[in-house]
Amino acid sequence: MTKGHHALTLIALASSSAAFAAVDFDSFDTDGDGVISQSEAQANSQLAQLFDDLDVDSNGELSKEEFAKVQ
């Protein structure tokens, strides 16, 4: 994904009331381990699409700080 496309997607995601309405980190962290795994992210197609870009440390998980970039 290009940086421009990534930025537009993040803007759309953050401004979309439907994308993450009433959904917080804990809603995606279904196993309660404090991170969102790739499989947990699959519950939302937009989050799944952005997962690799949001996972800045490339550990295969989204921390609360990484996830906060879309809110």
C-alpha cells in the first residue's frame, strides 16, 4: 500500500462513524491478552487491511498504542 493510499485510508477510517463506532481496543482483543492478533483483526475488514501498516514493530500484533492510530 502506498503512503498516500495508507494516509487516505487512515483518514477515512478515523472519520468514519460507522467504521469503529462504539468499538474500542478491548472489543477486538477477544482473548484479553492485551494485544490484537492478526486473526482477531479479521473481525473487521478495514482493520485487517491496515494491520501490517499499523503494526509498526512488525511483531504480528497490535498494541493499544498502535491501534490508537485509527481512532
